Amino acid sequence: MTEPCFDVAHLGHVELYTDKFEESLDFFTRVYGLTPSLLEDGCAYLRAFDDYEFHTLKLTRHHTTGVGHVAYRTASPQALERRVAVIEAMGCGIGWVDGDAGHGRAYRFTDPDGHIFELYYDTKIYEAPEAERPALKNIAQRYHGRGCCPRRLDHLNLLAADVSVIRDFMTQALGSRVTEQIQLDNGRLGGCWFTVNNKSYDIAYSEDHGGGQGRFHHVTYAVDQREDILRAADIFLENGVHIETGPHKHAIQGTFFLYVWEPAGNRVELANAGARLILRPDWPTVTWTETERKKGQAWGLKTIETFHTHGTPPVGADKKG
Amino acid sequence: MTEPCFDVAHLGHVELYTDKFEESLDFFTRVYGLTPSLLEDGCAYLRAFDDYEFHTLKLTRHHTTGVGHVAYRTASPQALERRVAVIEAMGCGIGWVDGDAGHGRAYRFTDPDGHIFELYYDTKIYEAPEAERPALKNIAQRYHGRGCCPRRLDHLNLLAADVSVIRDFMTQALGSRVTEQIQLDNGRLGGCWFTVNNKSYDIAYSEDHGGGQGRFHHVTYAVDQREDILRAADIFLENGVHIETGPHKHAIQGTFFLYVWEPAGNRVELANAGARLILRPDWPTVTWTETERKKGQAWGLKTIETFHTHGTPPVGADKKG
Amino acid sequence: MTEPCFDVAHLGHVELYTDKFEESLDFFTRVYGLTPSLLEDGCAYLRAFDDYEFHTLKLTRHHTTGVGHVAYRTASPQALERRVAVIEAMGCGIGWVDGDAGHGRAYRFTDPDGHIFELYYDTKIYEAPEAERPALKNIAQRYHGRGCCPRRLDHLNLLAADVSVIRDFMTQALGSRVTEQIQLDNGRLGGCWFTVNNKSYDIAYSEDHGGGQGRFHHVTYAVDQREDILRAADIFLENGVHIETGPHKHAIQGTFFLYVWEPAGNRVELANAGARLILRPDWPTVTWTETERKKGQAWGLKTIETFHTHGTPPVGADKKG
Amino acid sequence: MTEPCFDVAHLGHVELYTDKFEESLDFFTRVYGLTPSLLEDGCAYLRAFDDYEFHTLKLTRHHTTGVGHVAYRTASPQALERRVAVIEAMGCGIGWVDGDAGHGRAYRFTDPDGHIFELYYDTKIYEAPEAERPALKNIAQRYHGRGCCPRRLDHLNLLAADVSVIRDFMTQALGSRVTEQIQLDNGRLGGCWFTVNNKSYDIAYSEDHGGGQGRFHHVTYAVDQREDILRAADIFLENGVHIETGPHKHAIQGTFFLYVWEPAGNRVELANAGARLILRPDWPTVTWTETERKKGQAWGLKTIETFHTHGTPPVGADKKG
């Protein structure tokens, strides 16, 4: 038996592009409830109250929407070296970069669909200023209660032309495990959920029917309780945020979800996984057939059409919308 | 930097002794909501609805209460061999046993306080019979809704004469990380929380003031939501179960808790950690001083006296009680 | 100013017809979580754990589905006499009946759509047998935790050919207040919500597009928390109950809802209104336009088609389904 | 049978005195989550997001703490006249006042312990300004999500030298029903819970052991879910608010509670009653004995000592504290 790989510790941060920077920033801070660590010209470093790093979301002013890059932190400096060696051997490496305001040097590479990834170990730990210091010292920042107030970055979802190719890539490059997947009748993979640790997933890929490349589906932060998501639905409603679908429970992974579109159009989720974890080291991939997926979500909600068509940046028909 | 160790995957099961077997079994199945995989003469193999293994609690008829043994599953067969080598070198090994109804061969050893531990890799996966098959195939058993209906085994807490010695032992033997601890004014450790994975802890030790050896403090299963714990409080109330303290939020680890005593006197907890996980690979131990601990639990509840005195099997004054 | 009327205290019970008596009874007791007070041949008297009367749901074996009768309890014997005088003057009275196992004599009458109503004051108070006695004596029965375990009967919804006529009828006959209503573009009322007390509604009527008469839309019991409804969704899922729509929040009345069909096809809801009450004595009816209703439910869920077409007993196309 | 009285519709507002006006105002608006309708010199008119009137809490700068007056709204102008006639006949009337910024003329009277009450019918309905307009028009103000964000005023608790005298007074003056009470072994009433509508109580009185007169115990606003109270506990914790006791479930009335002290020392509660209502017109008073009360709260929490000694304004030993 090949031993499981633990080189990559966790998803570190996501860079999101917005062509409505001010509106997006207002959404992510006042409504969604993230806290800025640094606001630069056209760039905001944001994090949830219990994210231990300087930032988990980098919001960047851009001529379009979508994802800038995705970063994972490794378990150690040695693990970083091992991964870089593997990735270079795979031939998809870009090379070392200095890292931005939130962390040290990082190794960049691309997935087969053109999304840019980073691996890093050296990071900047968030130090709460006086006003944000928590009453209990085992959390990173005080529970501020502003907006939806999620606890931490949870996962992201990317679109790709061929999810099967991504499956091979992610398991090799990051040593990820495939916890669940959708097997379409045409032999293709409709979606694939990966994890590098005990979370049930930290990244997922869905098949892109829009013909784009390197596109983004959504990013998700975790709240502590499902009630936080019901409460968030009212907050989104009162703030005029477009609620796409939810709250409801996913059949796949069982997470309780709520999807909205931030002002620039990027899809953002709030989710709660309850006490579910993938602790089993030899977890067998759960495969869902197309027939099973047609039953809709866990409690019968039909998956909304835009969930299959809307990605960022928009392409084709969606672009005009 | 020494690299983190990932040899041990997770806490596997706990064997609990009871001198009121029938009453304890009724409590754990009907009220607490575990499901038996196997009932033998004087022995019950129990599990929560999403525990993937054959059992996570072995309830054994005995002349007293307390813990029989504690078992962890390793990440691979190779990892098991590595750990056994370390433990044998530490001089605290007992040797290989065949394993009981729930798993294959296991290596036994003792901690410095005399508690018996097991490490194993080969395990028996729970196969849900027809009536217990879940509607969604990514959970182990259907959500049956019986009693408190916890999702999975979470952690246990043991008493020890010297927690400092235990800290060195656990970090060496299992490669556990110390996520939080209590530093008493007298220089001793009052308590220590360990984890081998991304859960904030899977085992904790508290100083035994009773003069016993190898004693047990409590075992805990996790529910998905804090509301499940409030609901459980009513279930315990209506079933005449002794509620010791809670529901409330721990200052240490931030878990939402409820402690009860099962009919034989063993302390049992229900807990919810929200979305909190220890994803940071270089997590620095959080140390609480005696002064900080005097503030009570997170929202001010004073820690109840019996929490410091009651363990199983009882010793001294507690024994007569 | 005319003074408000307080003659009618609350909705008392609903008689439901089923052509699958055993399956329906199993659903209402084991899955939905009501408790039988009396089981007779072809008739079950059921109640929720905190309903103070002998029964709030009478389940009757019948050749079809739908509602048998609807009963309200008056505030006093004198109030009963006053209401009977009003109803007789309205010309829709049927006359006095002895009452069944659950209450004393009752006055029967019909609404303009042919549904049968009862008014009564003398009632049989539920006396919990030993095994059902609550730990706290201010609730009617112990919190048993079986199935969805609702607290009390909340409301029902009936279909009618002309809701405007019903509005006049209910306000006159029972002295009900109209808390909310739907004003269609064609001048008709699409729906109307009534209350006789501080609950936001105890009965609602929706326009019947099916051409039937005296038909039933749904009956609803209240749970304490929204989490109870999310939990119930899993219970319905695991027990193969058809979930029609939800959980979600109604735009009208703001209740958090979940609709299922019991085995015979009658629609049953679980709901939670939070802390919302109609305490204002001069509450002005909230009127929703057709345009407003097209926005869907509170968080955007589109109202499912069957919600407008499915009633019991079935008529027309629905009948064949 | 005497018919029940429905003259008084609901508790209208409470005037609270503070000798730390700015700190108290900051607490009630930013932390507790009420919204000001009007801020005057030394006086703030506050309300919860779904309170339909101009204000439910009048915060008044004063040389001490405690309650200024308590106001109930009647069901109609005629009902107001009837109540005034009764109260004048009882000989405890003060007379008509013009009413303040929140309502029209009101009739003032005193209870036997010297607390000042008001009855009024004409009131000022809250009209949400543009920024506070709700997305759904059936609530008074948008769900702003600021602080604990309670929905509405729920009840208050006053201290009195002789609760038996109060019981007779309230049932006669307001036509209140006594839903629950504590019967002490010495023949006195330890506490009494009253309601004028379907809420389980709108005012409670506890015996004042401090020797004061006209003192205040606490005022309570209702939140929709118990989870809102758990969340509020973290908000209070992070804002340095003194949490006196809770969250826990009351044995009496079954409400889920959390008690804090606002900066000037007045006790403030957040509570949730679930779906519990007193719909029964002939509800028999539930009487708790001293022995029963010694069991503590519903799940065993011992009632904290200050709960019996701390009232506002402080007297005796508490005064020096």
C-alpha cells in the first residue's frame, strides 16, 4: 500500500478579481463579514475572524472577474521542497515568486485548465490589534458579529474543461484525496471533490460547459452553525444581495449551503459541514451517477440552472447577461 | 525544523467498563443514541451513525467502572510499524494482540499512568444492514434520530497523576500535538489537550487529585449543531439522566458541551466544535494560567466541583458517594 | 371603533381523512412524532407533546383523503353561545353534535366552500400516563424526542373557490382578523391568513384552481426551533417521505417551513415562527400583490408548481397522478 | 364562569433609569441591538427591529438606576375606559398624563409596591426611514443584524415586598392571568408570572429581600432562536459585558435565557420561548413548591446568588458593591 501524503497542510488563500472593487469590498467586509488586514490601492487582504494567517482572500481590482490564483500552505519547509520537485517533474511549474503582503516565497504552477496555483510555507501570522483582540486567546480575532461573520476559509470550486485530467493532476501535484465525484453517463467526470487534510474537501472542480478556460465557480467560508446560514440569508435579503440558491443541504458532501453573487458577479458560498470529517485514512471515493444526481439536493431541491452556467469571468451567453 | 508526524490517523475506539451493564447499554443505545453492531454476553460494540468502523465504543461488563483500553488507528500499515518501533524503544510496550470483533491485530502499550492503549490499522468497516442504510451514500448509516443521535466519536479525557509526563509520552508515542494546556501556579500541568489530526483534540488528560491510577474522566461524541445539545439536555432530563453541568461553552478549545453520568457513573459528554479545526501545521500550544482558569467557562459558568473530583472507577471520598 | 372580538380562543383540532389508514398512522406517530391518546377502529386521536387537549388531530379511515372537520375552542361557555347566535343568524349552521372522544358538545356549521367547522368549549384535558409524564410540570407531556416531535398544532390551510367570500365569512363567524392576504391582478384574493388570537395565523385559505369543493391544502404543527425543521428534513429523507418543498422561509408571515406528503397524499407542514406574534390590536392587513408574489419565497425559492395544484382529495389531472 | 378579560392587549414599553446614560445607550444600541427612534437630551426612545410602536424602551438619564414606569396598550379605546374605571375604583389611580414622544394620553396608576404603570391606546406607529425599510413588508424594520438584534420586547420582572398582594392587584387591575407561581414553605409567594394575552408571561414579580420599594429586576427582549442567544453570549463576552448567568433553560416557563448587566447595573435578559404559547383560555396556574425550586433550573443549573439579591436601584449591601 502506498502511504497517504501529508505534504500540503491546507488551502491558504484565494485571489479573486473584481471589476467593481469598491462594491465587492463593501460586500465582503460589511455584509459577508470578513476583516481587512491591509487595504492597498486596488487590493484588499481579507480574512475571517478565526483565520490564523494574514489573509485568506485577496481581492484585486481587475478588468474582469474570476480567480487570480489559489494558494496552499505546506506542512513544513521540507514538504514544500518535495512538492516542488514533484510538480517540476510533472512539467507544469512556473517558478518561485516572492510572495505578497501575506506570506513568504511561493512556488507557482498551473493546473491543466490554466488556473494558477501557489505553494508556500513561510507565512505571516495575523496579529489582532487591540480592538480586535479576542476575549479567549485560542481564536485569532474576536468574534465581531459583523455581517455573516464566518469563522474561516473553507474551500473553493473551479471550472475545468476536463475534470478527469484535473483528478489525476491534483492527486499527483498536491497529494490530494478524491473524497467524492460525479460520474456522467458519457464517461466524463462531472465534478470532483479533493482534500489534503481531514476536511471533506478544500477544492472542487466542475465541468465547464461554457467553453472558457481557468474559470471560477465559487469560494466558500465556513460558519459554525446552520443557524448562522439562515441568519445570513436574512442579511443578504436585507442588503439586496442576489441569493442564487439555498439554504439547503447538498447531497454530495452533505454540507448546508447558501450561494450568493457578490456585486461583481463572483459566486460566494456560506457553508456548514456539521461534525463531518474525513478521518478515515483509506477513505474510498464516493461516486455519484448521473441518475442519482437528478434527484436534486439532499432534501429534493432541484439544482438551479445558473449553477451549471454561471462562472466568472463570464463567457458566451452568460457574458451578455 | 522537525517535520510533523502523521502516522496516527485518528482515535478509533474506547472500551468502557460498567458494573451496571444493562442500564448502561440502555443509556448508550436508547438515550444517547448509539447503534450496536454486535451484542455479546457482557459486551456491546457500539457506534454513532456516521462512524465508519464496526465500533467506536466497546461497553464491557466489569466489577467496576472506568476505561478498559483506548485505541487509535494508524494512517497505514507502514505507519503502524513505525509507531510500534518507537513505542518499543520507549519501553512501554505490552505486545501484539489479535484484536476483538471490530478490528485486526493491534499493538498494546501503557501510558505512564497505567491506561492501556492500542494501535491498529486493519479494521472492520461497518456495513449498514438494509434497515440502517442511509438515503445518501456518503454517510455510514442512516440518520436514525434516536435519542441524542451523535454523528461520531470525538475524544476522551483521562486522569493522570502527572500530566507533564503524559505530555512527553503522547507527543513521542503517537506523535500528537499539544493544542492547549493549563499551567498551574505550582509548576505542574493541570490539563493537556492532544491531537493527531485536524480536530482540535482527540484526547485530553487532567490531573487526578483523587490518588487513583489509570482512571477515566469522560468520553465524548460529536453532534452536528449546538441545538442538538440543547435538545439532548431535554432528552436527558426526561429520562432521569444525571446532568452534571452544561450546556455551556468551554473556554479551552471553545467546544459547546454537556456532561452527564451514565447509570454506572462514567461521565459522558456531548460536544460541538462548530467549524473550528487545527489546520495550521505549526500551531503553537495555547497555555492557560491558573488565574485565567478561575474565570470559569467561556460565558462565566463556574466549573462544577465534581468535575475535579469525580472519575471512574471512584476512589476515596468519591467512592463512598 | 368596533372592539376586537375574543370569543374564539384557538384552533382546537383537525379531522383528516386517509385511504391508507395504517400507513398514515405510522407516519404521524413514528415519523412526524405525534402521540395517540386513543386508537379506535379506523380512527386515531393524536396530539403533539405540548398540546393540552386530548387530541388535535383526528385521523379517520375514509374512502378518500382530505379534511373531515375543523374545530375551534371558544374562550368561555358564554362566548360559545354568542358565536352560535351569530352563525345561526348567518344561516350556515348545521346544529349541535355530542362531540367525539375528545370534547363535549359542539356546534357544527359550514363555510361557503363546504368545509365543516365545529365550535366547542367543554373539552377533555390530556392527562399524561406515568410513562409520558414530563420532568417539568408546565408542559402537557414529556418531550419524547420521537420523530420530528413538534410542540403543538399550529394552523391549517384550506382551498376555496372564492377566497373573498371566505374572508367575509371568517371575520364574521369567528371574529377572526385578517393578518395577511394576496390580492391578485384580476381582483380576486389569491390567499388569506386569519387569526383569532396572537398567533400570526391559525387558518389560511388559498384559491382552489382545481375545481373541487371543500378541499384541504395542509395542516401544520409548530416546532420550537428552525433547527428542528432541518433535522426533520433528514428524518423525512431517511424514512422515504415525499418532501415537496423547503426548508425555506415564507415571504408571507415569515414562517420557516417544510412541506411533505403523508402516505395517503395529504400535505403536512412543519413550521417555526420564531418570536413573531401579532400583539397589535389594530394590526392592519398586509396585502401582497401578484407582482410581489412572483419574487418567490423570502430568500428567493420559487414556489413549487404542485403547491398550487395539489390538494386533497385530488381532482382532475391531480387525481390520476 | 366569569369570562376572561381581554381589555389589555400587550406590554407596551418600559422606562429604565440609568446613571451612566452614554454607556447604557451604547450598550442598548451597539451591543444589545435596539434602534433609536428619537434621541433627546438625557432620553432615548428605543425599539427592537419588529416592535411596531415608536418605542418599547425609554432610557432616561437619572441619579440612580431602576424602572421609571411600565406601560401597557389596551385593545381599544373602550377597553381603556373600562380599565380606568376599574383602577379608579381600586383607589390606586394617579390620573391622566399627555404621554411622551411615543404615544397619546395615558392613565397612570401605582401597584402596591410603588411601581408606576400606564395604560394607553393611542400610539405612534414606527415608520421605518428609507435605510431601515425591510425587504419584506410584514415586519416593522429590516433585520439589521446589529448586536444581539432581538425581535421584540418580551417581558419585565419587578421586585415587590409582598407578591401575594401583587397577584390580586394585577389580576384585578389589568385582568391578567397568573400562568405560574412559586409557593414558599412560609406561605408567601416567591414569584408570580402574569400575562394579558397568549404569551406565557409579560410581567413577573419576585419577592424583594433587600427591603427596597418599587425596584426593578430585569427587562427582556425576545430573539427568534435559541442559537441567537448562544451567539449573543459571545457578543457580550467580546464586549466586556457582565454575564450574570446562562444561557440555560428556565424550569419555570421553560424559556431559554441569558442575563447580563448593562453598564449602569440594570439586569437585562435575552430569551426565547420556542413555540410555547398559552392558548388555553382556562389555563390553571402552575404552582411550584420551594422543594421543586431547589432543583435549580431545567437542566440543573443552580440559580446564581445575585439573582436573588441584585435589583435596581441597589439597596443595602448590594448598594455598596
